[in-house]
Amino acid sequence: MPRQLRSADVVVVGLGAAGGVSVQPLAEAGLDVVGLEAGTWLDRRDFAPDEIRNNYRDWPMLVKKTFNERMTSRATEEQSANRIGGHPMMNAVGGTTLHYWAQSWRLNPWDFRVVSETRRRYGAGRLPAGSTVEDWPFGYEELEPYYDRVEREIGVSGQAGNVRGDIDRRGNRFEGPRQRAYPMRPLRWTAYLERMADAARSLGWHAFPGPAAINSEAYQGRPGCGYHGFCSSGGCPLDAKNSPHLTTIPRALETGNLRVVPRAHVTTIEVDSSGRTTGVNYVTGNEEFFQPARVVLIAGYTYENVRLLLLSKSRAYPEGLANNHGQVGRHYLSHHQGAGVGALLPYDTGAWYGLPAQGVAVDDFADDNFDHSGLDFIGGGNLWAMSDRRPISAASMGTYGRGRNWGSAWKRFIRENVDRTHSFYIQKTTLPYEDNYLDLDPQYTDELGLPVIRITAQYKDNERAIAAYMQDRAEEWYRELGALEITRGGLGNTMGASTHAYGGTRMGDDPETNVVDRWGFAHEAPNLGVLGASVMGTSGARNPTLTVQALAWRTAQHLVDAWRDIAE
Amino acid sequence: MSDKPIDRRAISRRDLLKTAGAAGAAALIPGAAGAKEAPASVADTAAVRAGPAAAAAAPAGPLMNLTAAETELLSAMVDRLIPSDDMGPGALEAGALRYIDRALSEAESDSVEAYRIGLAALDRYARYSRGAPFLELSDEDKDSVLIDVQLGGATGAGVGFVGSSGAFFNMVKSHTWQGVFGDPMYGGNIDFIGWDLIGYPGARMRVSEQDQRELEAGQLPPARRSAYDYGQFQLIRGEED
């Protein structure tokens, strides 16, 4: 029998991007909060600029939970699912924000209203066949105050493009109106990034610096970015990357109302006979505990949230917690970020000391920022040109058909060209479909013998059409830059595991098609809240983390405001 | 500022156990005698410092995880991947073998068998297809054998590669590149040979706007430091299990 612990007001499962933000408003409101985290505390002494450790030896998986539960994946039900080799989502206090790229975008207003806006502008027939996409239960304007709050609490640098309707040409003219500018100026550009921005402008596009949860200057007592080049899968040795482990979690701890329990691997959520949650079971070492709480907030990654619900079977929920409508695991999507475009340039780019969040964005072809009347898709992509290079991966570059990739001739090639490549990272609108979903794998288990998640999902015509269209735009940009060679990746088939995984516990007003309500609490189990991208029904064309954090803050604030209704 | 990487290699308890296990296993294998003093004898820094010629002439001593014969084969293969030539020193001088050997004791310990099997298959393929052991082939013939192996053309019954021969090639290439272009803390990239080859100015903690402008002008002097020379970083912490 697990050891029963003293009851808490709220137990938060996972202290990453979402849970790590939610604890601040909860603790500051005086609630007694327990944060259970499968990983440990890490700090800047752990974050050596070491490519072998960060990028080749799976440092993000140093706590083995993520590795042990790695998913299986297949494109369609007709196929058998293969287990993936590893996954970079990290178990740690602060979670994957310790090593993420930290691009901190707001979604654009269109992303909240894909269905109604498509109908209004192009007619209902333009919604892709088989898609289960819905409008969000609220619009961008509802989330704006929470975006604003999180941008200040964790610290986001960037250039505003629309402050209360006033367009600033230095920023993104397509963004939704914001109440004020970013708290920090954007990260700097290199000479090559300036050249890229000039090339985009000469094509008639609008280039601007992207937003990042990275200090561009001293902020909240921590220094500005050192641009050392090891940000991808690497922690920041200067504490300039604004993970919750440096910001919202310490603030929650200062109130005395948060207890952080590291190495707590949550296995199941318990419910009473009426279907209300009563707490969670966790394992640490070989010991089992039961943490009772009046409210349970699950805040794992998308795969972890869905899995935890599906594993928590009971008399009230025979198919998994909050799954009596069969919606847990549905409306799943992996952000389409593949179908990349790369180029060999006739000049050096000076990219050795950049970071992925330092770059030039073009939003002209994202969302519904352009007329789709004559096109065969809806949505689009955000073109992101970043400055990022490290020696092992750089020396492993393709040779663009100019000889084999080893030997004496290669030494000459690499010496000349190692700093002359560039590739686009194109995030594209990705929709949910009726036959794309997550469930429990019938064969593979973790080290505790519990089934892992099986992904059954593939990109459809709409995603592939966007990919082809965006590759053409990227190619135009590279031609303008004088590229010698250009390569294009495939348009995408199997969705597979992703660091931008959405859905599975979608948010919406209709309990027939959504797991959680507009506040993030389960329709079926009202004292169960869900934080994370698993509640998002659309991806937009940009990184999800800031939206995840704004939603987490909003759900936590709602819990504070409606405590009696939810907890009692 | 040091011009030589300081080996502050951090070894966790688990790594020590693994290393002990691997060395113990190696000691049971004929030809692996002397495994205990192996690390210092492989691509020894002093030998390398005497120059590429001396390093090439120095016999590749036994590694902790491979026999002397296997080490010779691996050495010959790695030498063709990034040769020492008029462009400067190559993978052997950079300590790629020492890197691979240490990796096989730690993070890549699951790959020891893949090296054993692959190296035997490489030599068998050289005999079958070129009529001589790999070590006795000319550089041109070694390269043509390696091209076959890379492209999967050496796959087939009787040769002995597990799966495609290309998988073995890619594994050795990947580890060689890690050894040549990775942080010197892991035993490779001796004297920053790899970083100098590609013009990478080295691990830094802060890069100012002025540094960036110098980089763009090709005037930023190399830092010539391992990440672990900066003194801030502690041991690599892995999960205890």
C-alpha cells in the first residue's frame, strides 16, 4: 500500500513550462501547493557548452522517465507501430524549458478562429475533409492579458508590431494587438541576419526579429544572453534563458506555500465513487506514496498527460479518467516543422555564436495573413531564419553533391564551406483529423510495466500543400541571397513524435468533442485541471510554449477565483 | 590561458562500474592484454606533439575495448576518413581513437560488439573483393573499399556485416567526427586540431558584439579552451540506478 501523505489544496503533476508557471499564482493566492516533478533540480553548473553531451549523448534524458516511456509511432492503423529511439523532452524542475530554443510567440488571432474565419472568408467547403478542427472557446483577446503577464514574469525579449492597434514596422504587423511592448528589446542580429532581412524586404516581405524567453539585457537580476552557441538542447550557464526554475517556481517557493518534490514519478490519479479526483499516486525510488489533494492539476507533456489519464482507470471511468466520451487522445497533432529547405551560400555567415531564438522572421505567409482564394489549402507557415552552428554538426553537413563526405578532398570542401550553409525552420499550420490519435500501445511498456503511448497520425493534403508552398517561398528568399545550391526536404507523411505535440485533452465548450472546458478543467471531473499543449486544438505556425504558459496562468488564476466551486 | 586541454574528465560512480566491467571483459579476450594501461598508450598526446609523422609511426596500442588487431583496422579506417595531408593533421592526430575507446567504455558501451563485428567484416570484405587484407591495400584501394561499405555495397552473406554495411560506416564516421570536432574533455580534438580545421574559434562563455564583428571579419582569435576549462561546470550527473 502506498504511504498516505498529508493532504494539499492543489497537487501539480510536473513542474515544466506549464506547471512551473501555474504554481506562482496558486501559491501567491495562499493555496497549499505540492509540486511533483519526475526530474531533479539542475543549475548553471550543469550546463556546460558541450556539444557531445547536449546533442549526441542524450543529456536531456538524463532522468530516465522520458526514455523509459518513449512512444511508438505509425502513420495509419493498417501499420504496426515502431518504438522511437528517444525523445528530448526533459524531466527536471523547469522541464524542457531548461534546454529549449525559447522562441516565445503569441498565437495570431486567426489561430483561435480557424473554422469561423475560413467559413467567413472562403466558405465552409474550404475546411479540409476529415479535420476535427473547432474554434477555440475564446479568442485571442481573452488570452492577451495572460500573454502579457507571462512575458513579464518570465521575461521575453522581442519587438512589438501592434500595440493597441498601432502598427510598428520594426515588429510583426500581423500579430494580434498587444497592450504594451515587450519588457526587453529583441536579441541582436548578426551581419548575415541583416543581409537576410534586407533580402526579404527586397522581395516585398516584412522581416522582423522574433520573440524569445531569453534576456537581451539584464533583467530581474540576471544577465543578458552570452550568444555562446550551445542553446539548442543546452541549458544556459549564465541563467539568461528564462525557465520557470529561475522565475516563477522560486517566487512560489518564497511564499512558503509550495513544496517541490523531485524524483516523484506519478503513476495514476485516484477518484472517488462520484468521479471527483482525490489525489495522485507516485513512486520515488522504490517507495510508493499517495498525495491527497482537493484539486489535481496535471501538467506533463502532451504524451504524459494523455497517458496518465488513460492509465487512471476506475469504476467511474472504465476507459480512463475523464474519458467517458472517448475524447482522451483524440484531436492529436504533431506540428509540421519538417519539409525544410537548405542552401549553400557563396560567403561565410558568422553563425558559430548564434542561438536558435536569434533570427529573422517573415509572417507574410502564415495563418490567413495572405489571400488563399486561389490556393488549395488554408493556413500557412512562419519562415524563421536563425543563426545557429556547432562544430560536430557543422562538420557533418551535406556536401550538396560536391563529392563524398570524408577524405582529403572533403577536408578542403569543409574548410571552405562549413560556415556557408543555412537552413529554414518552417513551422506550419497543422490541423487535427478524425483518424489521428493517441492511445496506449498494446505491446510496449515502461520500466514499471505500464503501457506507453502509441501515436497513430499522418499529415494530410492541407499540411503537404502548405509545405510545398512554403518551400517555394524559402527558395525565393535563398535565390535573393545568391545561394549556390538549394535542397528541399520531403513534404511529410508520418507525424511521429514531436516536441510540438498538441491535443489529446482538447479544450472546448462541447463535452462530446472536448476533454476540458474553457478554463482547462475536465468536463467529467470538475476538480481535475489540465495544463499544457494537450489542451490546444490548433497549432498556429509558431512555437507553442508561450501559449501553454499563458493558458496555465489563466487556468491557475481561474482556480483561485473559483476555488469554492471547483474544490468543494 | 592554457593551450592544452586539461583533462578534468568527470567520472560518475556508474561510469566507474561500467569501465571496470568493460576492462574486466577485455582482459579475458586474447590480444587485449595490457588493457589496464591502455588509455595513455593510445594516440598519446606526447607522441602527437612530436608531429604527425611520429604519431603515424607510433603503433596504435591496444584499446580498452578492442583487440590490437581490431585497433589496427580501426586506425586504418579512421585515417582514411580524415587523413593527415597537406591540409594539416587528421583524425588520428586529433585523438579520434582515444575518443572512441573512451566512448565504448561509457556512453557507447552498447556499440562494442558492433565495432568487433564490423571491423571483422571490413577486413573480410577487403579480402573477398580486393584479394588482400584491408591493412595491406593502397590508400586508393582502402578508399574504394570504404566507399562500398558506406554505400551498403559490402552487405551480403559471408561478409558478416549486421544489416547494411552502411550502418557500420555511419557509426564509425559519427564517432570519429565526435572525436575530432567535439570538446577535448572526451579525449579527442587534441590541440584543437578539429576546431582549427574548420575554423571554429572555440567554446566561449560570452561573445560580445565586438567579438561577433571580429568573427565576421575573420579576425577573432581562437579561444583554445575546453568548456571544462572555464571552471564553472561540475561533474556530469546521470541518474543513479
